[in-house]
Amino acid sequence: MCRLFAQVSPAPRSARTSLLDAEFSLLKQADADPKNPQTDGWGVAWFDAAGRPRLEKSGGSAAAQKDRFARAADAAVSNIVVAHIRAASRGIPVDDAHAHPFVDGSWIFAHNGSLTIRREVAAELGARRARLKTDSDSEVYFQQFLKHLDACGDPARAFELCVEEDWLLWESCRARYPETDAPYTALNALAAEARGVYALCHAARRGLADCGVCHPDQPWSVMSLAEREGSMLISSEGVDAGAWTRLSPPETISCTLTGGRVQTRRRSLTPRSPRGAVPEVSRR
């Protein structure tokens, strides 16, 4: 599984502890399971003082490029830091361009999971299809999110619309994918702008692992939330041994900067498919 991490702070702050130094840091999670190491790329993104996205990423192994990963973590002193360590979806190239996070305009985006019907979703992007720079399923999902955000103006609702659109499209294309029973494995994602981070926690199928590598009692698809010294952390798996709150998927969470503080809101989702409620693997 890919590793996701975001830090939202009232004042610019380094995320080095969570990314490198903590007991279960993102870097340590990358090769904590020798049977399933994450070697397919990494990235660190943040916003500069003018609110512009900055990005350092590579298609190489984070563990093998530890020094470069550390330099990126040290450079990312910001109110908002987003990081990702990749385990590539089948058939998607492993190179710098396909590494996460992705950036478009004022937005940063990272994803854990596989969007099986990426071609069908891409066909519905309208003008946003021209903004795709790769054939990554995750970049297609990013543009799908931005399409719905343009229409509704609410990141949480935009994520929910992505889920519902995927299942609507699945009705007409499922025969092309006889080996699967859902249009995606997971849509776990982080979307960030200079004002905050918005996350979706949701999976319809299991991925390559059943549980976390550092927290074996945590389902692989269930993200976690914690507060550390006024900063809010969102992670695919807790990056330290402190207390973490596990999300209850399908759920969105927003951590926004308001009045010098981080305001956190959680919202349970009830997305619908043409055949009823959308499956959620963590509740099976």
C-alpha cells in the first residue's frame, strides 16, 4: 500500500520528526514489511510563504534515497506538508512523473489505492482531461476531484461525488473487468490547498496487505488522525507510538487554518451506487 501523510500547523513547521525520526515514521514504514516494501517512488510537497505549492519527488526508493528524502523533509517548513511513499498500481509506470504528490494550480494531491476504471473516469473529465500529464490512475482521480470541486465548491462533497460517479460508470463497464467486483480498491486521498488539507478515507476492496506494518491491529485502509503540539496529523498509519484516532470510513476530514488555529471537522459519508449503498471493506 502507498503511505500517506499530512501535517497542518498554525505556524510554519517542519515535519521531519514524522517523516524520518519517529518510531514509526513514514520512511520507516516504507520497508518495515520486507515482503512488501514500498520502492516505487516518494514525494514531499508544501506551500511557500506566498501560498504556492512546492514539490520534491522521485521515482526511486525512499529508503535507498534516504539523504535526498531527508533534504526534502528539511526544506518543507510550512503550515501544510504532504508526503507520500508509493507502491505502484499494476500497469502504471514507475518514474519521477508518476510519483506522488501531484500538483495542479494551487492544489496538491496524493492517493493510496487503485482506480481500476481510470480510462472511463478520464473520458468524463471534460476540459480537465487535457491537464493530465501522465496515465496515472491517481492523477485521473485528482482531476476528477477538481472537476467536482469546481462544480460544488466543497471538498468533502467533491470526494463523495467521485465515489458516486465511479459506481455509476461501473454499471456500464464492469464487463470489461471480469476479475474484479468494484471500480477501485481504495480512494484514500489527501487534497491540500494553502488554507488546509482535506482527506477521504474509503476502500471498497482489499489491496496487497490486510493491515498496517507498524500497527498490525489497524486495517490497511483505515487512516488515522492525531494532534501533536497544536498541529494536526493525518496518516495512513500512525507515525509514532502516541495516541491516534482511527477514522470510520467512509469519512472525510478537513483540517483548515482559521484564526491562527487548526480547525478540524469530520463528516461521515453515505455515498450511493445505482444498486444501493457503496461497499466499505473495513466494515465487512
